[in-house]
Amino acid sequence: MEQRKLGRTGKKVGVVGLGAWQLGADWGEVGEDEALAVLSAAVDSGVTFIDTADVYGDGRSERIVGQLIKDRPGLTVATKMGRRVPQEPSAYTLDNFRAWTDRSRANLGVDTLDLVQLHCPPTPVYSAGAVFDALDTLVQERRVAAYGVSVETCDEALTAIARPGVATVQIILNALRLKPLERVLPAAAEAGVGIIARVPLASGLLSGRYDESTVFAADDHRTYNRHGEAFDVGETFSGVEYTTGLAAVRRLAPLVPEGMTTAQFALRWIIDQPGVSVVIPGARNPGQARANAAAAAAEPLPQESLRAVREVYDELIRPQVHHRW
């Protein structure tokens, strides 16, 4: 698999990683054996970067990833912190950071976290010098090797990129969320900050497998967070109204090359964007993990496909999402 530099971490990672939210919670039940099978299939397919968080299943995802890495040296694991407490800027202190990272280190079974990210904190946190001083202290104390941020908005990303210690920015980027291409990816490239592209399939919309009759489980965020009831609505279907998203995907379907799935087309579109370090699709079964990894070996998409994605976005999606994030 193609390797790319992960921003200021100095590490190189496979361009397709694995997002481990599904292995913790909020996507319907995934058993532990199945979760480990997903992880193993991804790594066997060339994945070297796994993204998790302390809040996914209240640590369940981290603990399952920790089981994997005992026997799989050389992987890069990123986790996130901050969403297990009320979302107040005052919670983002050095003492809390130490406690949160100590818990993640125990869950993962490591002395030093490869990468810890602030997990979409309140917007003022990105402008707080004391927060980044505290993160620098974590590096000095070798609790973490590097730190980054996960953001909801492009403005938050740009604020973080200006911080000299920020190694990576994780942001929603997919064929239904194009705004980061305008300023965030160029700014990150200039600063040497890595871009981790999350929600790459728009919560499965861009897989082409869903239609108006699809029913998601009650414990799946695609049921209970469609209007932002539990967390930012942009995390569910990228904030796109479901039927509009279906219409967009149907417009994109004729662009998918022979021998490629719609999901692989969507992942390849992200890989082809200058400045992307790694894309982190999730997977609920080993077959999905293998198919996602295979997108890294596909040929770059032709320019006419890139233009068509832009046209569909401008016509159907832009009015819903561009001004919001």
C-alpha cells in the first residue's frame, strides 16, 4: 500500500487506514471476535494506521485495538480524548489530560500513545494557549509521542494548523463534503500538518448500498442522530439530508469504473486530493475492511470524474452543508 507522511508525527502510514468507531458503539452491535477479525483483515490488507477514541464504547474500541497490537508490531494507533465529560472549555486542563491519556494508555496497553487528538472540543478550546501548553507537556512527559485535533469546522481546522505543535488535523472530507479542499488542505500542506480524512463514506451513503427503505438499528447513530440529537449532526451522513444524499449517490454511480465498487470510488476520490495523509473508513466485517484497503491500489480517478463530483456537490449538496462546517 502507498505510504504517506503523517504530518508532523514524522511517521509514514498506509494511505487507507481503519476507523474503529464501529468496533466500539453507535453502529449496531459488533461482537469482540468480529471486531478482531475486522482489525486483522485490515492489517493483512496493508493498513498500518488505526484511529479510535476513549469514548467509543467507553473504552471498548481502545481495548480491542490493544489486543490486536500486542501481536502486530509497527502499527500506528491514534486515539482521541475529551468527549467523556461535559463539553465545557474548562475541562481541558493538564490534570484531565494526564488522567485521560493514562486511561487510554492502559486500554491500549502502551506506555506512550502514538497520537492523541482533542476530540471535537468546544470551539474556544482551539484558541486557548494553555490547552496547547498542556499538550506539549504530555509530549515532554512521554505520555504521547504527538498530538493533533479532530474538528467539526474548517475554521477550527485553520486555527489548529497555526499551532506549531499540532501534528495532524482530522476532518470530515468526502464527495459530499468538499469545503476542506478550499483552504484547509492547502494550509495543512504548507504547514506540514497531516490530514486524516474521516467519515469518508458519509456514514455509508457513499457505499451505494442504501435506499429509501433501509432501516438502521435503534442503537445506530444513523437512526438516533439524524437531526443532531446526540452529537454534531455533521457526523451522521455528513450532515446531508438522507434522501438528498441518495439522489447525489445515484448521480455519481455512472462514474464508478468497471471493477470498482461505489465505496472504493468514494475512497479513491479522497486519496486523490492533494494534502490527504490517510483516509479512515470503518468496517463492520472483514470483507468490508479488505475492500476498503483495495482502494489504495486503484488507479487515480480521471479528471472528468473529479469535475462531475464537484458538479453534483454544487447542485445538490452545497446548499445544505457548505455554510455550516
